[in-house]
Amino acid sequence: MPVSRRGFLRLIGADGATHGAWLSARGLEAHFADAQAQGQRARPVLPPGVEEIRISSNENPLGPGRAVLDAMIGKFPEAGRYPFNASPTDSALVSALADRFRVKTDSIVLGAGSQEILKNAVRAWVTPEKSLVTSLPTFENCTNFAKRQKLPVAEVKVDSAMRLDVEAMIAAASKGDAGLVFFNNPNNPTATVHGGKTVADMVERIRKASPSTVILIDEAYHEYVTDPAYESAVPIALSTPNVLVARTFSKAYGLAGMRIGFAIGRAETLKPLAAMRMPYNVSAFGVVAAMTSLGDPMHVANERARNTDVRAFTMKALLEMGVKPADSQANFLFADVGMPAKDFREACAKQGVVVGRDFPPFEKTHCRISIGTMAEMQRAVEVFRSALKTTTTTAASGGAKGGR
Amino acid sequence: MLTRRTFVQAAGFGAAAFIGARGRENSLWSLVEPTLEAIEPGVICLASNENPAGPGATVLDAVKTAFGPAGGRPGRYDGSSGALIEAIAKKQGVKPENVVLGCGSTQILRSCTHLFTAKDKPLVGTIPTYEECAGYAEMMGHPVRAVALDANFKIDLDKFAAAAKGAGLVFYCNPNNPTATYVGARATRDFLAQVAKDSPDTYVLVDEAYFDYVTDPDHATHIPIAIENPHVIVARTFSKAYGMAGLRMGYAVGHPDTIKKMAEWDAGGGTSSLNVLAMRGGLAAIQQDASFITAERARNTGVRDFTMKWFSDRGMKPTDSQANFMFVNIGRPAKEFRDACRARGVLVARDFPPFEKTHCRISFGTMDEMKKAVAVFEDVLKKKATAA
């Protein structure tokens, strides 16, 4: 490693250990406003000396590859230069993504993570008259942002198999007052996916009923899908007006901390997002990290294979304990633990395992568990086993206060 | 030697691509530059008001520690924004609820423009000034009032206060980019009081991006006013004297109610827009010994004196610079000067209408870079201007 373990530990020590353990999940966001409104977020406190296994945020537990870390270290002499002055420039990243998808650069818009894309989509297409149609539960970024702006939101509950209820979403989007449809595929937190035909059919039907409605398909977990029926919606976005796909470097690419995402679609669809994009939204380090990642496809391929193995192991272990997770096509799973997520979370945290936040309306029964390394999950399933035993008695008391 | 990499393929975006790539440049504030060029080793970049020495060892060491075991941090969402907010609050003598972070001060400027301007609440700015707020307001379809600078290229406070009446937001960039001029602390306080009296609903965003480079003795931050008056916000950045432009971190200080509004609109915390390296670096930067900034200011002042004297000695009087750049009448179009310098390995800044036919903004590099640069300027300027 370019940095000694001692150096790293010194940093953690200096920070008071807590910051490293913050539950800053995708969507938890540490929004200042939320923190003010809701007080300190519940963050399990680990007992002293217990090593943390963080399986709460759907991250790639291995991070980026060595080549990416070295490229970022190599960037240090240019830390003082704006991303447009550094080499490669942020425009070069746009060009590299355009090359990869064989599109023109105007079909790509960079974001500070895909969250900037999601927020700007709400800003661009949701108004007091034009609602956001989304699912429940799903990645909350669009929902929360629209609600904070007091914009109308229609949340369509997932079906009994924890899949996005496509028919109900089509119906909600076809009423004529939908500004934006947010379709997370695979869906966070339920980990389920819809096949290419279903998505294509949905897009066609919504477009027929309500051509001005914009459809945003968030494929943050695209690289982890193994279901053969799945297809990316990128070709649809490139051929169909008012459809776009969001992608991120935060998941399989292992760059969550660097904040790099992008939207892909037809230039005229993306125009508002291009105009609203914050200048210099991706740091010079993020640019070089993303470009180096694109040049290292084996890193993502290995990560997919690794995740598939560990996912199968974790799924099997849970099934053996009588816990049935939904079908997972991502680097996390959504499991009926038969008790409030909060109780399960706190019991696991006592043994150093940090699992996902509450996901209403399933916070009384389900927990989202990210897939760590095999070693982490071998340890984690033992912790799950003991948590399930010790806390079943408190489940009936139902102490969970709905997160969001 | 120079990268002739032109990013014309981005033209498909329309103007937005170029705006996105290099600040909000629009018809009113600035001309859109047709090409962007990456910098290659050996090229002297005097185009973007950066600290040429970068953030220094303390900050880079902190950034390095973000590369934890197995690449931990770059792969993990980082929740240390709270620690950075606390450190900034401590440094500025305010409370954490007075501070919101941004992905550079760009995010701060945008949040303010979005929140405080409207179709019937114009943005007011000087012309020229930093283009971000005006560009964003124009994109939103919100009106923009441009107020000319005075004869010394300083903010004309009387005209500015008059234009502020009924405005949604006044963008008060001090020192002003690109003219480098500075309005003293007393006059700024009077201006803020005047706006509060004449137009109490108008917000004033005081952009102190170049605060650390000011040597005028009548110098003070307006943070104490901002934390008391919900209509005054101070923007700061780590991109200038702190040398962290590549990392992207800035912040605003203001009244808790105003900061809350900004955070709600565009939360600048946690995993949203802030990268882990910027948060680690920012924390180290704000906590490091004050001598870092003192030394950077002294270094810049020395280079500034040298460069300004060089131009003055040749009959080209720059404006009174209180920043890490200067604005100088070179008696010819900026583009002509820029292209000629670029061909010789020196990059100077873009056009700044309405002075693009006569003036150029030149950032201060290291002394060594400026000695090389003035030799290039000498060579370029001795040729008769063709189009002035």
C-alpha cells in the first residue's frame, strides 16, 4: 500500500475513531438539514476494541484497484490545479466515457456522484404540477429531495417479491401529471431486478400515455447483475427521447469516496442536466481515478465474480438460519430478519458488524445487508446467527422508530 | 510543448458544455472561449488564479492517509463532513450551524443564486465579476443587473447600493475577480448596512475567495455580520491560498436560518457532493498552523510587486491588486495577447467583457515562473498590436 497501516491508524485515532465508523450510506448522506431536523442519526456504537465490518453502504469492500490508487497518488503535484487545468482534464473523462459507450460527448453529463444527476433531474422535471413517480422502498435521494422542496411524490410500493411494481408504476406515470419517473434497476434496498424486455415495455407504454414524462433509470448496481434476463437501458436512453440512465463509479468501481457519476442519454434529453451541472464537480483526483478505472476492466470483472460468490455464500447461510432474503442482483441483500431492523442492527453492532439503515415500510421486519469480503461475511453470518437468537424476544416490543 | 487538444467535440452540448467546463461564462459577463487546453509539464499556467505551489505537505499527508488499508477510503462513503464543519467553525469563531460545505465555493454560489433570486428578484453583480452567479441566474431565466465598476476598476458602492434596491441577491466579490481590486472593510460594512436599510429583503453574498491575499490594512472578514444578519452570507474556498483547487472544497458562513435553507436546497455534506480526499485535506488545511497562509500571502505579495512593477515600468498600469492575479491594460485584445503567450508556453486568462479589447487578467505563479513569463510578455508586447 502506498500508505502504511500505522499512518492510517494514526489518522483514525486522531479523528476519534468515530468518523470512520459513520454510517454514511448512499442515501444517508449526512444532510446537514436532515441532521438538524432529526437530531443525531442513530449510529451504532461499537464496543472498544471490536473491529468494524462495514456492510451498511453497498460499497465495494476492496475499493479501487492498485492502478487507480497509484494514479491518484500521482496526482498530488496537481492538487492545486482546477480539474480543467489538470491532466487529464475533466473533459477528457467525458470523452473517455463517450468512447466507451460509442456516443458523442453530448450524450454524457458528469455528476458529483450520481446523486447530482438525481437531484438535478428532480430540479429539471418535477414541479408543483408535475409529480415524481418512484417506488417504495427505493433509493431515497429523489424522493427526499422532492419532498424537501414540497413537490408532489407518488411512491409505488414494491410487489410481494420485493420487485418494483411495474404495472402500478406505469399506471401512476400515465395519468398525465408525472414529470419524472425514477426507476432503480436493480432496486436499492430490495436488490431485485427487472429484465430488459420489461423495462423496454414499461418505457414504451409510459411514453405512449405521457410522452412528456421523463424516465430516469438508475443503474448504480448494473455491474453486479447476473440475471440473464437483465439488459442495461442505455440503448433505450440513446434511442428514445425523455429517457436517461444514471451510472456511478461508487459501486463496482470502488470509488464511493470520490463522488463520480454520470448520466447518459440523448443530448436533447440531457440538456437541462448539462446546464445545471456544477462546474468542476468532479475533482482532479476523481477524474484520474475514473479514467484509470475505465482502462482496467478486469478490476470490475473480478469484483463482479467475487461479489457473486460471496452473495451466494451469504444467501445460503441466511436461508439455513430460516431468513429468506429477496432475490439479490446487487452487492447487498434485503432480508426478512423477523424483527425491527433497528434491533437487529444494534445487536450486530455490539459485535462490530454494521448493517443497513431502516427502509420503511419494511423497517419492522427487514434489514439491508451489503456484501463484504468473504472473510467479513463468514464472520458476519455468525454475528447474524447470534443476533437473531438473542433479540427475537425484543422483536415483539417493536421499538423501531421509522427512519425514512 | 503545448497540448493542442481541443475539446470542440463538446460543442454538441451547446454553450452549456463550455460553461460547465470553465465557469459560468455568458454573453453578458464573458465570451465563451472556443477551446480548452490541458496543461502539460513546462507550460506556465497563469490563467486560473490558483496557488502555484499547491496545498503543501501537511495537507497532502492528510490526503494520503485517506488511502487506507486496501484502498479503504476512496472506496467508502465518508462521513467526516461534520468534523470539517466543526473545525471551520472553530477557526472562524462561529458555531457549526453557521457553516455549510460545498463542492468548491461554486456550490455555495449556486445555492444562493437559486434560493435568493427569482423572476421578479434580480441578481445584481458588477461587470466584470466572477461569472458563476450571473450565469446560473440567466440559465434559470432570472433577471441580472450589471453595475459598472468605477474608474479604478473598483466596486462603485453608491451605484451598487442603488441597484441592490428590490434585488434578490447581490453578488459582492471582494477582492473582485477579475479586476483584483479591493473595497476596505469599513466601506463594505457601510455598504451592507445601506442595503439592509434600503432593501431589507435583499441578500448579499460576500465572496471572500481571495481574502487571504489582501494586504490592505483596512481588511477584515464580514463573517461577524453574516452570522448576525440572515441576509448576508460569506463564501470561502480552499481553491485559492490553500492551494486545493483540484480537490474541490468550499464553504459558506451565515446565520443558522440561512445556512439551513442552503443546506436543504443543496446539502453540501456527507456523501453528496464532497469527496473524501477534499474532506481530509480541508480538515488538515484549516487546522494547520496559520503560518502556512502567512507565508503564502508573503510569497504572493513578493511576486505581485515584481510583476506589477514590470508592467508599470513599461507604461502599462495594472489595477491595484489585492489578490493573486492582476488586471492590466495591455493595449490590445486579450485574445491576441493570450494566443501569442500560449504559443510561447504561458497561459493567461480568458476574456472579461467589457474589457476584452484592452485588458488581460494574469494570475501570479511562482517567482521563477513570473520571471520566465515576463520574458514572454516582453517578446509578445514589443510586437505592435494588430487589432487594438
